[in-house]
Amino acid sequence: MIDRDGNTIASSNRNASDSFVGQNYAFRPYFKHAIKEDPTIHLGYMALGVTSGKRGIYYSHSVYEDGQDTPIGVAVIKAPIDPMEREFLKDYEGIVMLTDPHGIVFISNRTEWVLHTVSKLSSENMNDLIQEVVSLINTEAMIRNVSIETKLDGSLAPVLGDRIHLQQVIINFILNASEAMTDIDDAPRKIIISTNKSDQKMVKVGVRDFGSGIMEDKLDQIIEPFYTTKPEGMGMGLSINRSIIEAHAGRFWAENNPDRGATFYFTLPIHEEA
């Protein structure tokens, strides 16, 4: 159960070490839509858990006090995606479709594994969007002993994009960078998010970590669907990021830093008013 400010006040895992109680999920689409009484919430939402680091399907609905028309909070049900992951590993030739309130992620048959998204685009200030995500996820980052810095170009023009999907992209990159530094003890665990102009038509965003970097022969594979270096999971986070970015007519790539760690970059088109 989440109050109207996004703070979790009750949870079925309240006695666990990774309890949701006290965590703020105001940035999650399933909360935003339910607190605004948006009926599209009934589609459900697929996301990577900030606390658990595991993907799940979230269903949420508004909660009301007797006689009141304004929601006082949001009730959320989360189902693990593990059973679906196990199904993917079989010789499965069907087509799987996962949905969220703003778009659709299609995963084609096993021989192709191509991801597609459908988005609602609008003019967005990328710097504001990044700062909003950082302010909401900063507490979780501190719990992981990770600091987040921003180096944002204040002269940037708005981009054309789906705000909710782009927020999810930033969240996924932050989580990926944080996980890349899990075993780092000889240097600060720091993430730097930067923005600048790629050219006159594109904005470039970079998310840098100070982990151990990516093996050179894996730089191209790292963003492919189902490639992962982790013992658990399917490596879907970065490939879904790529599908969202490409659906926005952008580009996504990774580079190792000269000193240590890696930086994930993506570009988005500047919104040119008609």
C-alpha cells in the first residue's frame, strides 16, 4: 500500500531485509496513473524493481476513503516475471506481448528476438526529466553506497519523446551502472549523468559508471536481447532501453572509459516546432 505521496506504508514483505516499507515509488508509472485515477492502469506495467533488482509485472488501482472522490493512496500487486523467463528458455516459437500503460513491448519469436515499442511522443526537457528521476531514486542509490552526479547542458532544446518511457530508460541505466559497481571497493561508487548537443538535430545523454568496464569483444553484444553477464536474469534491461531509444529515432551505444568503468550513451531528436 502506497500513500498519495508515493511512500510505501504497508507491504507483504514488511519483515524482510529488503522490505518495501518506507521506499518511495512516486516515480513509477503504475503509481502516477493510479493516483490520477487513470483507467489505463488496468493494463498493468512491466518494470525492474529498484529495491529487488528483479523484473516484475505490476498492477495498481486507486484507494479511496468512504464518501471521497480523491484517491488517498494506491494499492499495488506485483507478480514475478521468473515463470515467463523460464518459458523463454524453452524452444518456444510463439509471440509474446508485454504491455505497460503507455506502450507495448513486443518480443518476436525465438529466431529473431526483435523488440518494438509504441509510444506517445511530446516535447520534453531532458534535463528536467533526468533531475526528476535522480531526485526520486537518490535515496535508493545511497542505500547502495552509490552517489549520482549530473553534468547537464542548460542550453539544450527539448527532445521529442514519451516521458514515461524515457524516465524508465534513465532508471534502467542507473540500475545497470549501480550493479556494475557492486564489487568495487577500491574506488568511489559514482554515477555521472551528462547531457550535451550531439549535433544541431540531436541531444546526447551519457550515463557513466566507475566499475570494471566491459570486455572489448562484448561491447556490441551487451545491448543485444538476452545477453547478460549475471548469473540470474535475461539481460533484457539494456535491450529494452535500446528498443525504446530506437523507437524515438535515437541511437544507443556503449564505450569503455579511458580510466575505469563504462559509459552508455544515447541520442534523441530535438523537437522542432512546426
